[in-house]
Amino acid sequence: METFAEYILSEKDYIKKMEIVYYLKKRNNIFFDNSVIFKTELARMFIDDMNLEVDKNTIITACLLFSCKKEENTNDIEKIRNYAKEGAKYLATLGFDERFCRICEQVNRYSKSTPREPEADILELVDNFGGMLLNRPERKGFPVDEALVLLEYRNLKNKDNKYLERFKEFVHIAEGIAV
């Protein structure tokens, strides 16, 4: 019998993958909203535009699912710190392998999971940057240039992210800014 993990990973069509996650949300009450779609599209564009040699299918699927246990509008710092780890545990119950779950858990650095997977660095970038661009109840979204500065000098300060320089280049190209 096919697991959910095998089912969604075998689906190569981007839109159909999103539909699968949408129905998983309806059935199992996972977190899935427009911010997830936005960040997934950002990851897809980054991979395609920069010709990154990574497993695009794994990253797109992870983008759609890493925040599955995130709670909307919570101020509870422990829930914020643990949603990726809890999500990884949940994804394991759906048949995802240890590496895929580790990629999802490493979207943020709260779990201190090491060694870091390269794909997790891409998730970290799109989650942080995409999150800063979006409006939230407590603040308006940041302009692109400000979000990029905050990403590099606040969120990822003293952090080794394998794709940061390529991501900055991608943003500058996408925004038409001279590099």
C-alpha cells in the first residue's frame, strides 16, 4: 500500500501537489494558507532562475509541508520554536524518510539539528524572506530591499547558509537591481 509520502513525492505537477496538500489540510487540519503557496513559489523561482542543482521535487514538497504543525496567530514562543520539529514528527507518520523530515525540521535553527541539509538552507531563506514580505496582523510587510538586509544582517547573522549569496543575487535579478 502506498504511503502519503510516496503519493505526493511521485506527483510531479506543481499545482496537483498543492491540491494534495489542500485536501490534507481539510482532512487532517494541518497549516496550509496563502503564505505557504507564496513561499513555495519563491523557492520554485529561486531554483529555476538560478539553475540550482538540487532535488526540486523534494524542496517543493518540503515547502508545502514544513509548516504543517504551525499555529496561526500565536504569540507562544515555545509553539513558534517547536512547530518545525513537531511537523517533522508528523511527516514521519505519513511515511516520509528521516532525511526529508530533517530538511523540514531544519527550516529554522531552533532544534539545533545537525548536520544541516543543503535543502534546509533553501527553505530557511524562503521562509524568512517570504515571511518578511508578507503583511501580518502586527505589522505590514517589509519592502524587498529592507527584507533582504534584515535577512542577511539580523535573521542569518553569524549563520552559515549555503545559498545566501545566490539568493541575494536572485532577489537583485528579480527586482531588476544592478548587482
